[in-house]
Amino acid sequence: MTMRQISPGQERWALLIMAFLFALAAPFLPVLGVVFLLGWTAPLVVLIVRHGYGYAVPGVVLAAGFYYAVLGALGALHTLFLVVPLAFFLGFGLRRKWEAVRLIKWGLVISLLGTLVSLLFAALIFGVDPLAPFIEAVRESYQGLGSAMQSSGSLTPTETQALEKQVASLVETVSLIAPTIFVVESALAVLVNFVAAGVLFSRIGQKMPSLPPFREWRFSVYFLFLFGFSLVGLYWGGTRHISLLYEAALNGDIIATFAGLIQGFSLLWYVADHWKIGRFWRWTIVAFAVLSAFLMQLIAFTGLFDMYFDYRRRFSRRR
């Protein structure tokens, strides 16, 4: 039986229960729990679009109480501010028939602002370093892995010391790229909620605005400028020991490179369609690229320069 065959009241209850069950399962599932943690608000998006904002509030309150009991105040704060404002925004945009690109773009902004607010609350109200729990969780997970391997006899004392040094280096790296991690987390939250809401809408016979085909994906040329400024910032920050400039440039470089990588693969898909390359061969090319650091870097650079030169337009002129 689909939701199409139930009354509006039953549909509201079904969506609320679904959201709470997703929130309930998230902390206890090893891998799928991350998806539930980012996308438990997708039923609330559908609820807002079809029945109004007020009906989503009970689901938020129930999830807030549960996450407070399981994750603590800081964990609940971060989780709620990451996805709840995003859910209300997506519901707002869908009620006004916004296109998919606009929803994704501004949804990312809303999710990032929510993350920033949660970090500020953690620092100002609770008086703690907002990154400390996250970094400590990374440290404990790797130290626990090392302890388990040492107790089983898999590691010698020398190898244990080497592992401890690697953990310390990893923790330092994580602290440096924390802003990038938050950006990726917000982007995943937007995509998971958008896709999951689309699946739910399809179950009730309602259309969801669709993203353009992957071969048409393009990012703003500002990512190319960000990449250039980041290279300068890495040089100046590294040679003159300006730690804040170096950290900001490092995160800017990673974000711009990641955007270039996505656009590079999009351009690759466009070229494959242009030359009518079969899916088997194009996926083979993608597999080789993923396994080669050089090819990945080349694709990222190509994508970055495509933001300015627009190679697709050049291909279309040759047709």
C-alpha cells in the first residue's frame, strides 16, 4: 500500500513516525546511520510541503529530545542545526516551486549557516572548543583500533609507536581541514535530503524538481579564483609562518580542487556523449582515473579551467 491510498491525517502521522524512526536508527547503525543522521528530516520536508510548517515541529522536538539523551548537548546541537533549518528551507522552496539548482545552492548556504551557529553556541554558551569532541572522537577511534591490534599480537612495540605517530599526524590534519569537513558534511546533508524527499514524493505521486543531467553540471568561475588565491595563500602562509592564512588557504585549495574534480568528470561525461562512447568504456576510464592520483589531479585542473573557458561551448560549435 502506498501513501496515495491513505487519508491526510494518516499521511501526517506516517511521515512523523518515519522521521523519528530514521532519527532513532541513526546513532546505532555503523554505515547507513550516517545517511540517516543527515537525512532523517526528509519526511519532514514532504510534511511541510503537503501539510504546512507546524506539523513538522513535533518531529523536531522528539528528535531533539532523543539526540540530547544519546549524543549529549553538543552532539544534539550540531545535528539539529545541520539539518532542521535545511528541511524547513527545502519545504519553503518546494512550496514556491523553486528549481532544483536554486534549492541545492541555497540549501548548502542554510546548512553551513546552521553549522556555524551550532559551533558559536558551543563556544559561547557551553564554553568549549567546538572542534574538540570531533577531534577526540577521531583520536579515540584510531587509538582503539591500535589497542585492539596490539592486544591481538598483530603489532610489535615499534609498530605501535609508529601508529601513535600516525594518529597524532592524522588528528593534526583533521584539525586543519575541519572547515572543509563541515562543508562536505553540509553538501551531503543537502543531497541526501533532496534525493530522499524526491523518493518520498514519487511514492505519493507528486513531482520533485530534477537536477540537470550530470554532463551539464557547471560551477562558478569563482572556484577557479579561489584556487589561485589559495595557492598564493599556501605559499605566503607557509614561508612566513602565518598559520591562520595557511589553514584558510589549505581549506580553500581542497574545496576548489574538489569542485574542479566534479566539473572535470562532468566534462568527461559530456565528451563521452559527444563522441558516443559506450557506458562500459566511460566507466572504465573513470575507474582508471580514480586509481591514479595524476589523472585525478589532471581532471581537477581541467574542470577548474573549464569554469572559465567553457570547453562545452567549443565542442558545440564544432558540431
